[in-house]
Amino acid sequence: MIRVLFVCLGNICRSPMAEAIMRDLIEKRGLSETIKVDSAATSSWHIGKPPHKGTVAKLQEFNITTKGMKARQLEKEDYENFDYIIGMDTSNVQNILKMLEQPEQPKVFRFLDLTDHKKDVPDPYYTGDFQETYDLVFEGCEAVLALILEEDNKGV
């Protein structure tokens, strides 16, 4: 079982969007028994709350569900429980490493570094642009899935 954790600041916009999109991609490819996905926050601001209404609305446009998703905060145990811990922006990655008390390493990385964009995913909580975030997150999820499948084929 391969486990992926997406992390953003509040776990109500970007990381739950990534979790939902990734779950949808995995399900459509018949990989639900092989890859599990979750999301978390570096802050405690929204613990227990559902995804932001803008995230939910944007995902509904593409028939992607957020059913049952609730914000949670990153925990030290997540380091051992996940194979990939992916921050939505540079600040998230720095906070992840600090919170998990881990040195920089390949298991923790910035989401769009797997794409040609090599930039932070803008936070629609502040920008209001859920379409831009969706487009970048969708592309990033496809890149993460490709990485997982490539590494799995190598016997990783």
C-alpha cells in the first residue's frame, strides 16, 4: 500500500482539493486498493471543518466528491504513516519538516516541483481563484500519480 499526504496551511482549500482529485484519479484507474490518500494542515485553525465552499463548488463542477472530508492537523506519526508528504507551497514544506522534526529529504517535497511550473500553488482562500488552483492541483496530481507508478515499476 502506497500512502500519500497532501498538506497546506488550513486543510480546507488546496490539500483537500488535491486529496479529492487524487482519489478520483486513483479510482478511475482502478488503483484504490494500492494507493491511499489523505490531507492535513500545518495550522490548527480549521480542525474538524469540511472543505471550503469554493473548493467544494469547484470539485462538484467535475463530479468530484469531498464527502466525509474534515480538516485535521499534521501529526508526528504522519512521517511514519505516509510514503509521500507533499506541501502545497514552500512555507508548507518548511513547516512540515519542522513539525515532523525531520531533515529535508525526498519523502517531503513541494507539490508543483513535479511539474514544469516549479512554483507554489496559490491559496484560493486569499486569491479567490479556485479555477487556477484546480488546474494546477489537477496537473500536480497527475504528476504525483505518474511518479508513484514509475517508482512502483522500479520495485520501490
